Amino acid sequence: EQTLEERIDDVRAVMDAAGSERATIYGWSEGGPMSLMFAAAYPSRAMALVLYGTFASIKAEPWAAPREQWEEMLREWEAHWGEGILLAVNAPSLSNDPSALQWCGKFERASASPGSIVALMTANYELDVRHILPAVTIPTLVLHRTGDALVPVAAGRYLAEHIPGAKYTELPGDDHTILDPETQDLVADQIEEFLRGVPQRAEADRVLAT
């Protein structure tokens, strides 16, 4: 699995190839830790940071998921991968919808093998960027659903409390993903309002040491 350093280098390479000098970085779920590291390491390339349904660490407080519990969950995922097992944590509001279950199963089969998803989620369990949070100096918006079925809302609150000057907004609902148009519009409105207040050229006076 890629390290966080390798992942942020990939982001920088894509931005270079696209001719993008600076951009707003959006990190959802497991993309949050990588986005946080990118923002801290390359503040001159990041205009702002938006985090949704994400975390600084799975194994540490406030999420503090026990390793045994995590491994048991992954055994279940591996055994039922391709059957739509992710729907229960990603979109519980649709758990009784047969078409949603079918779609989710198709997505699982197309995106990863059972072994690769276990490897990815095992690596994600070891991620810990708590020490990076004070080094994030760009404008940051943290969004989290109050009943998020996968990443507890306490993880979002922790991010907002430890990132200097972060704006925090909680949204209603239990889904980890954003599938319903109403929530999609709400999130888009929150991001648009936030970015209107972001200076076009932020001061980058602190860079995370590598």
C-alpha cells in the first residue's frame, strides 16, 4: 500500500500535469489524512482544505476502534465482498432498497478484490495524522454527519478542535456517503459559502517538515 508521502506526491504530480498551481483540497473518508498531510506539507499549493466524514486516526481517541473489532469487520467484508456489504455503513438509509444493494455489490466487485480491500483497510487502520493537525495553516472547513455510520462524529469534532481556525459544521443523517440530492446540495452550498471567504493568496509561513 502507498504511504501518505507517496499519496501526496501523486496529488502534486497530477496538479503539475494539469497546470494547477493552487487548488482547494477535498478529503472524504480515508482521503482525509492524505489531504491533511498535503495541506501541511505544501501550503503554497493548497488554497483551502475541505474535510468530510473523515478522521485523524482510527485506532486512537476519539474513534478508538479496537483492533480485534476492526479485524472482525474486515473478515465479514472479505467473506461477503461483492454482495453490497458496504451499504450498511456507507448508506444505511438505503439498506432496505434492493436496487441500492445490487448497485453497491456491483460497485464493490468493480472497485477491488476481497483481498485488496482488506489490505487497504488494514493499512488505513494504522494511519495517524494527529501530530499534523496543528501544522495546518490554510483555511479549513470540516463537515460531518451527526449519525455517520462508519466514521463517528467525534472524529470530525476532534479535527475541528485541533486544526487552527477550522470552521466546523454538522449535517443531519446517518449515511457516510453523499448519495441523496438534498445532502449533495447542502454540502455544495456549505463549500461554496466557505470558499467565498477564502483569500485568493493565503500566507504560507509554516511548512510541515519532511
